[in-house]
Amino acid sequence: MKYVALLSVALATVAAGLLLGPASVPAGEFLRSPIVWQLRLPRVVLAYLVGGALGVTGVALQALVRNPLADPFLLGLSGGAGLGAVVAIALHLPGPWALPLAAFAGAVGAMVLVYRLGLIGGTGGAGGELDPRILLLGGVAVGAFAAAITTALVSLAEAAELRNAFLWLWGGFSAASWTTVLVMLVYAPLPLAVIAAAARPLDLLALGEEPAQYLGADVRRLKQLVYLAASLLTAAAVALSGVIGFVGLIVPHVCRMVWGRLHRTLIPTSFLTGGILLAAADTLARTAVAPRELPVGIVTALIGVPLFAFLLRRWTVS
Amino acid sequence: MRRWAHRTHLAGLLACIATACGTGHRAPPSGGITVTDDAGRTITLARPARRIVSLLPSFTELLFAMGAGDRLVGRTAWCDYPPAALSVSNVGDGMPPNIEAVAARGPDLVVLYRSAQNAPAAAQLERLGIPVVVLDLNQLTDLGHAARILGRLTDRKQSADSLARVMDSAAAQPPAPSTHSLVFIVWDNPPIIIGAGSYLDRLAALAGARNVFHDIGSPSAQVSIETIAARDPDFVAVLSDSATLPSFAARPEWRVVRAVRHGRFLLLPGRLFGRPSPRVARAVRELRNRLNGEGGAP
């Protein structure tokens, strides 16, 4: 029943995103209008895919470091991806494909740094224990460092244009087109599949690393794969829509409150819920103050925080 | 924004009254010069400024236009007109300025643009004993007022006043009947456009083009591509120093906008169009020529 409700909300959100917009499209021309086909539809689809990817990333990272605060932002991945993207813009790397690659390079760079910081008790290939607390601290530090370099690049840039890169970094779907949807469809399925396939080992990991090891999970390999997949998803999301915080943080919690802790259900529902949150937020961003537009990250927080607070209250009271 | 302009006028009026009463006409050097700037501060100079640091390209242009260019000892990295300005020492950014770099030039007057970002700089320079004049320069109407104040401070009253009269008449000119519509696009992702509270909106009106976002009161705003497509401007105006089309011209999501699809771009050099300047009449003429020259395309 809950699944039917979720699917209906998802469909309704996409439909609303298609029907609502600052331009009025006559009902008769709706199916032929380039405003619908070239602007609204790719935008809704991209927002949904990015929202879903961020939701799943949040689930994976929270399970991996066994900390409810973990999200791509906190682990430094968003910061690294943002730095990579700004470097790509500064170097005038062309096209919609170069930006995700540069962002991915940045995210992987940040990831490797954070990973090495989090690895204690072993050197290099000898393998050590990945300490979730150190991993989080390292993530915050590396994220702050990447953000500082990004800010330095943007503020020192000769071209006034690069300063506007800051606007882009705050997040938004203005550049959505079928090309960007295609980029997402190429980048996202593999890491999503990796995380989905790791659903059972992630459940075991919740019991602790040693019990998980005894129960047959290859913890070391699991961590590496899931961490890499999460980085790839974050990189694609940041490259296509800037840094949109918050979705990866709250969506997993919302889903855990409603659907429980099993990753087999948590992963698909987080994808659907993250998509709903971001697609709805983007539709509001486009229409609420028309003809002007709001940055989508602001709307995500404005509708996400009350929802989160409500669920949190119910959850802690009961 | 309109309220803003009013306030500027009021400040200007007060400044004129205050200075006229305080020092009389043709103040002798010994009597000193007193003006009130747009921040409501009173500036007193013992004698006309001879070592000036100008912290906005528009101020630099005004000073050169009134024949006080040889008194400049510092300018921002962005002051690129007239060509003679390039030989003046570069002190970096104007907003906010590098106080040490400005002070190192040993100025007896610093001309600062009025903005919240610059308020601490004004206070710091004052503490160093360097006179600072803080002026508005957002609209066409601000030019004449700024020219008058700078004219008093440099004792170039006559040429400054005649410059100001030209600026005022340009600003007071009734807008030409609009034959075209356009949108100014400042940035493409997210799309930032120019609204009514701006110099460019007024410039377009004088050249006979209607800004399709004239209903947005602020100087600039973020909008969606869909809104631009729905407003369907005849031209897309972009501040650009190169002759090649901006990169978003080829992107599929932008081609929903008719003017982008038909390649009807106006590439306006930032040096002439990017700021209110004494060359406003030339900017209007050039924009009008471009509108009409390319108006015949489908």
C-alpha cells in the first residue's frame, strides 16, 4: 500500500512538473509544444534522476560509515566534485561530458584523500581498519579545503564570468536538456546497480564490521565498491546540477522511518523519494515567484526541513 | 530602485545647496572645498585634489572627460577607458579595494562606489587620514550628479558642469518609440537577466528597444529559460568582447527561445555598454544601429 502511494506521488510530481510553469501552454498544443518537450520534460526527468541518485548516495554512505549525519556533502565528495567542475569551467573544457568527468575526478580525489585519512592501523596496501569517525572528520576537513580552493579560484578569476560559477554551484536545473538527461542515464545505472547489489552486505554492516565479516561479507571490498559508487553518483549529480545539499541527508532517514532498515527496500524507496523531493522543489522554484526563479537548494530545504521535523517528532514520540 | 534614484537626486540637491551656501562660487584655494557625498558624509579639502585614486571605471571615465585625468594616481584593474587610463597605476579591485595598495599611492582623494561592501573601506581610509568621497553610480541619472561633485573636488567646475548638463539631458531624454524587444542575458546557467532598475534597461529604452523584463524592478534577476521563451524577445543582448556567439547559443534547451534559434544576438562590448559612462550617447547610437541593421532578418 505504501508502495502504491509512493508511486502515485512520484507520478503526480512528474505530472505537476510538466503542467506547471511560468509560460502558459494551450491545452491543444500541449503535446507538440517545445516548451514542454525541450524544457519541462527534460528538466523534470533530470531533477528526478539527480534527486534519486542523491537519496541512494545518502543511504549508502550512512550505512557505510554507520553515522546518521553522513551525506555526500559531509564526506567531502560534493566539495571535491564542485572543485573539479570549477576547474573545468576555468580551463574552458567544452561540452556536457567534460564537466561530469572533471567533477568525478574532483570527487575521486577528495574520496581518496578522505579514505586514506580514515584508514588507521595499516599502511598502503597492507590494509587497515576504516574508522567511520575519522572518515567523517576527514571528510569535513577535505570538503572545507576543496571549498577554499574553489572560492580562491572563483574570486581570483580574471573573467567576471567565472564569478557566476558560484551561482551555478548553489545548484539548479536551468541547463537541463535531453543531453544532460543522457549524461545522467549513462553515468548513474552502474553505480546504482553496485549499491543495489550490496543491499544485503550493507544490512550486515549495520551489525558492526566484525560481525559482518563473520557472517560472510567481504567488508573491505564492500566499503571500497560502495564508496566508489557513491562518489560516481555524487560527481554526476554535482556536474549536472551543482551542489544540492540536504537531499542525501534527509531522504534516507525519511525512508527508514517509513519503510524500516532493510536496504533491499531502503534503496529503491530512497531513489523514488529523493526524486519526488527534488522534482517537486524544482517545480516550486520555477513557479513560486514567477517570472523570477529561486535557487532549487533553498526550496529543497524549505519543504524538506518541515517534513523532516514532522517525521522526526512522530518517530521520537512513538 | 526608483526610490533609490529619488534619493540620489535629493542627495545631489542637498549637496549643491550645502556647498553653494558654505563656500560660495569660485572658492579660492585657501578657503577649501566642502561637499556632501551620497553617503551623507561631509568632505572638506584644503585645496583641489591632485592625487586621486578612482575605484570604479565610470569614475575614471568621468574624471578623464572633465580633464582631470592627469590627476589620477590609481585606478582599478577594470578601468580600461580611455586608453590613457591604462598608464595609471593599477590598485586592483574596487569592490572592496585593497586599502594598502590605495594608501601606497599617497592619494589626497579616493573616489569610492557606494555599496555595503565598500563601507568598511571608507571608514578605514578615513582613519588613515585619506579623504574619501562615496558616490552612487547605478543609473544614467547618477552620472551628472557624480560629475558635479567630482568637478568641485578637482576644481574643474566649469567643464564638469557642462559634462553634467550633457549627462542630465541624456538621462532626461524621453525614450524612443520601441520598435524591437530584447532581453539582456548576463549569465546562462542559471539564467540571469537585467531588470528595470538598471542602466542597461534605460539604455535599451533610449535606443528604441523594449526590455521584456522591464516588469522586474531589481537590476538583475534569475529567471527560467521557459519565461524567456514565453516573453519571446526579438533579440538576445549579451555583454561580450568577442565576436563569437556565446556558448549557450548552441545548446538545445536554449533553442526554444526564438531569438536564440534564429541567431539574433546583439554582442555588446562591455567596455562601452557594461557601465554608465560619459559615452552614453555613443552607446545608444550604436545599439540603435545594431537593432536596425539586424532588424530585417526573419
